[in-house]
Amino acid sequence: MQVGNLPHNNSYLEQFALEFDLTPQRRIFTVSELNAAIRATLDEEFPDIWVTGEISGLKLATSGHYYFTLKDRDAQLKCVAYRSTNRYWKFKPRDGLAVLARGRIDVYDVRGELQLQVELLEPQGLGALQLAFEQLKKKLAAEGLFDAERKRPLPRFPRRIGIVTSPRGAAIADMINILSRRFPGLHIRLFPALVQGDGSIEEVRRGIEYFSRTKWADLVIVGRGGGSLEDLWTFNEEGVARAIASCAVPVVSAVGHATDVTIADFVADLRAPTPSAAAELVVPIREEVLDRVEAARAKLAQALRYRLAMLERRLRQQGVDRALSALHRRVGRGLQRVDEHEYRMRERVRAAIESRERARRGLELRLRRFDIRPRLAADLRRLETAHSTALELMRVRLIRRRAALDQLTAKLSQLSPLRILERGYAIVSNEAGILKDAAAAPTDSRIHVRLAQGELDAVVRPTRTSSE
């Protein structure tokens, strides 16, 4: 086929493509179909990935979902962590925290955004458990649960001791052995509870709440043997800490070894380094107590014998019991009479004081009637009122007189001959007065001319006729 000389136009090319079936087939997607296709591709390519970055724009919705952005220096990625997943995290995320997130890539259809569904979140540079420990410790300390003022002293000689721990661990055996050896006859009640793993938090909390509600025990020991941080984590949970803080009886925390520190240690009324040490701290050794009681009894008996001996000696010095009894009766009667006289004297003094007070009040009332100060005050108020009225009348009268004066002044100025002078006229006078006739001013007589501005002295000259 020869095509070298075919004309180059679109209609011919389209006809050529249709003739030889060269037109590409088009597939049209809806937006939902395209998002679903992208999601399927992402699920296949990125089913389980780890992403490192820094948390930014963290928001906790009322539904319990976390929304945030993972970012580094050059990019960012939207993330979501549903409540069903983040409820098992050991720490609370916050802005600016560098983390390692595990999840899968998804497409949010409503906004057409790519997002990471986070299932696991671990802080970088600090373990998740340690971070959770520090966050809860800071929170409870701010609420005052660690304050020394709320720590209660342990009873010195407890009779009933409650223990919340595992019934199969070595800790309960050690505590019962030490308690029984140090003070036989104690009442001990164990609330069996898991101390690690699923359900341990609820069981330990229920045990503490049981002893708090029943108030059977004088104090409660909560603890377990040693282990890793994960093994001891039940005693770092907020629910256990708040149960210890709200317990109605003192609580001793005995978790792990001496080097292990838990949140329960900070909240409890007393922290024991080990369960065995807790048993030694809460009860004394019975033999030592009995020895101290015996020593105190002997010392008290000695003091009583000495006191009785001194009293017997004094009694013998003062005479027989009858004389002492008669003296006591006489002294008692005398004191009774003194009391009666004192009572009468108090009554008389009180009556005199009341009479004087009534007289004083009567004189005060009479004096107030003749007190000139109220009258002076009333006269002064009337004087001030009259003064103000006079000033107001004078002001009004002056205003009226000023207005009348201004009117007269205006009228006088209209009638003043000086206003005529301003239009170019003059007042001519001589010794006889103002000249109204030229015959009154003979030739060579002196006249005075007053102008609008200034005055002149002149001499009368003969009048020239028009012919001259």
C-alpha cells in the first residue's frame, strides 16, 4: 500500500484509522471506581508498612479517633488511628514527637486523599512503655496524687491485713511466712488476682476496691515479685493507681525488687522495696513488742510504788484520816461560801452596771435634744440655699440689665451724630456753640471743626462768589 502521497488532513487520518481498526479503546472510570482501583492497588503493594516521621496537627475526635500528619523535612502524610486500635497504645501521642508508625495505605473517598491507617505507634528514642510511664506520672503528680500531705500513716499494730497478689507466686508465700513469724495470730486475707497479662488490671483494681469497700483490713499490701518492665506494667496503669489513691485504708506498694519503680509506689501510702520488706515494715516482732510492754509495765509499777510511798508519808505527816476529812469538809464549806459571795457580788456589780448604763443612755438622749450641732447644720444648709438663690437672682438680674443696656447702646449709637460724621460730614463750632448759620461766623473769626477722625482749628475767610 502506498501512503507517501496521501494528503495530511485529520479527516483522512480518522478514516484511515477506522478502516484498519487502529482507534484505541477508552475506559471511562467514575470517581468512586477510580478510588476503589487505587485502594486495591495500594492494598496489594503496601499491605503492611512502617513509616517514620514527626507528629504534627494532632487532633482527638469525640469518636476517639486520632487524626494527625507525619512529616519530615520535605514531605508529609495524612494519618488516622481508629479508637479500636489506639485504645491499646501504651502512651498518648503529642505534636512534635518522632515516632515509628505501622499500618497500611488507604484512600479517603470523601476528599480523595491518600492516608495511612495507623495500627501501631512507637516513639523513637524512648520506649513506648517508658514514655507512657512518664506521661502518667506527670499527669497524676499534677493532680496531687503523689503529695506527701495525702499519705496516711500505717497503724502501729494492725490486726487484719489484706493482700492483693497472685496466690501462686513466691511473693505471697514469703509475706505470709514473715508475717506469721514476726507476729503470730494476725488475720490475713488474700484477694487472688492476676498480676500480669490480660485482665490483671481489673483484678488488682477489684481487690483494692474490695478491701476499701468492706474496710475489713487495717491496711492493704499490693504487690508481686520481680520481673521485666512489661511484667510489672499492671502496676503502672492509671486504673490501679487511682484505685490505690481512693482506697479507704492505707495501702503499701510492694512491687518487684528494690530497683523497680512503679506508679503504684508513688501513689501508695508507703513504698516497700520488696514484698518481703513490706511484711517486715507493716508489723513489728511480737517478742520485741512484748519485751517493750513488760519493760513499760515494770517501769509503771515502780513509779506507782514510789508515788504511793510518797502519799503515805505525807498522810502520816498530816495526821489521821478523820482530821484530814474534817479539814477537807471545812475547806469545802468555806469555798462554797466564797462561791456564793462571788455570785452575789457579780450580780450586784452587773445590776449596778446596767443601772449606770440606763442612766447614761437617758443623759445621752437628753443631751442630744440640746445639741446645737444639728441646728447649726440645718441653719448652714438654709444659709447655703439662700446664698445660692441670691447668686442665681443676681445673675439673672445682671443678664437682664446687660440685655437692656445693650439695646440702649445700640439705639444711642444709631442716634449719635458721630455716625453722621463717618459719612463725610463735620461739626463746626465756635465759642458760642455749634454753628448752624454762616452768619454766626464772621470773617476772620476762629472756628473749630470736628471730623470723624480728628479735629481742626480754622479761620473764617470771605466767601467768594462765582463771578469772582
